[in-house]
Amino acid sequence: MFAKKEALEKEFEKVEGEAISSIIDGSMSVTGEISFKGKTRIDGVINGNITGEHLILSKDGKINGDIKVTSFICQGVFVGNIETKILTAKRGSSINGKIVAGNLTVEPGASLDGEIKAAAKDAAPTAMPANNLKPAILKSENKTAESK
């Protein structure tokens, strides 16, 4: 368990410390597939799928397509499916689509709409309590403490 946390912390440090190697400028619009290594920032508009390592979508950037990257920092508008180890949705960002992430951070003011699966692939499911309690919504005869 601690080894996984340390590996995640090392990945965060790597992402933070790496210089941006490619930028798609705000005046650019790209249609098609994009594949890259290193860290890439998108300030423009992408219509297509993206694969790579570390992706930053700036507040002015827009992506319509699927992405499969090691880490994704979203500050802009994204529509599509995301598969990543680390996803950070910053304040003011908008993500619409299916998200599969090993680690998910959502800042207040970010918008997420879609299916979200955020967990380590080999994480054990949470065990149910052994005291046979059932949720109140499943039993119509349950009453709240105020109505008793």
C-alpha cells in the first residue's frame, strides 16, 4: 500500500518538474490524431484523439476526442473519454465523458459530467459492514428519527 503511494508521489514530482516540450498555440486548430512524448500544453482546439505522457489543457484550450495519457491537467473544455493514471480538473474546467483514472483530483468550480471510475486497478473493493444493516431507502417502513 505504501509503495503505491510513494510511486504516485514520484509520478506527481516527475510531472511537476518536467519542462513543457510541445505547445499547440491558441491560434491553432488541429483535426486528427496526435501522439507525443514528454509534456504537452494545448492552448488551441483539437478535434481528434490524443495519446502521450503528460498533457495540460489550458483554460483557453478545447479538446473533442479521446485521450490516453499518463497524466492530464484540465483547465479548459474537454469532451470525450479519458484514460489516465493522474487526472486533475482545475477550477473553471469542464469535462464531459467517461473518465478512467488511477488518481482523480477535482478542484471546487470544476465541472464533471459523465461516468467516472477513479481507483487503482488492483485496489480491493470496500467490504460491507457485517451487522446486516440495510439502507433506509430499500425499506419503505423505515422512518427518520424526527418522525418517531
